[in-house]
Amino acid sequence: MRIYVVDNGGQWTHREWRVLRELGVETKMIPNTTPFEEIEDLDGLVLSGGAPRIGLSAEKMGNNREYLEKADYPIMGICAGHQFMALVFGGDAKPSEVPEFGETRVYIDEHDDIFKGLPESIIAWESHNDEVTSLPEGFVSLAHSDNCKVQAMRHRERPLFGLQFHPEVNNTEYGKEIFANFVDICRRWRHE
């Protein structure tokens, strides 16, 4: 099982790598300039968060667009990766009316595979000035908070998932379980 982490300059990218390693996954962090041909045979990919506003800056997201358009395996975008995923597929991401930093209660609206086994709400760690303001066509919202209507989303047909919050940070409840669910999604995808 090989799931790599695309480094978009986020402050916690190494934690995403560490959680995957703790779950027994073969993983490494790769620059977002890595050619797609070098990662086309993976089992999954995590698009990390980034510096403030990077999710709205296509030129700073390297080859993430190509990964999203070409990969047929599961991809999970976190924070900037989530926002950029929305933009690539025709949704929108803009400055938040109320930026979220620190612990925030996230309400799970759809217990999709990524939230399998989780309660109705969790405390999650946030660090964002921007958010998804319009879902792309073909995507559904899975969770919200009081100040952000799209805390999580997924594509209806492709295994593409976006999370506004940071499941890799210890302050997020059930963060490791979310990563374990993503690993299970990747494992099932490989066997289908």
C-alpha cells in the first residue's frame, strides 16, 4: 500500500506523512512539482495544506491540477488541497467571512466512508483564511461548522475527498481514524 503526501508548503505536512507511516503505509513526502508519471502507480495521494491563501493560487500549487485530473486512485485534499480541488473542478473558494483558527466543532452531515465510525460531531483543528464557497459539480458536502458550510466534501463517483480541517493534528478528535478510513478506501479501490 503506497500513499504519498504532496508537499504544498503546509506547516503540518510531516504529520500527514507520520500518521500514514504509523498506519503501516509505505509513504513519503514529495514536492508538488513531481511529474505525474512518477506517481501514476500509487494507491492514493494526500494533497497537503499550504501557507495562507495558497489554495487560491494555482501557480503555487504546482502539479496538483494534473494529479487531480489524471489520477484514477483516491485523493484526499486537506485545507489548501481541499480548496484547490474545488477550484479545479469548477467550484469556488474565497476568503472566509469568519476565518477559523484553533479548535472548532465540525458537524458530520453525511457519514460517508471517510467518516465511517465517527460520531455526529467532532472537535477539529482549523487554520484557514479561505474556504470552499461553492461546491463543484458532482461533489457533495459531508460536514460543516458554524462558520464554514463545506468542512468536507467528496465526489459522487470518483474517490476524491476534501477536508477543510486538519485531521493530522493531535488536537483533532478521530483524526487518525479519518486517515485509517482513507487507507481503507485506497485498499478497496486497489481490489476493485
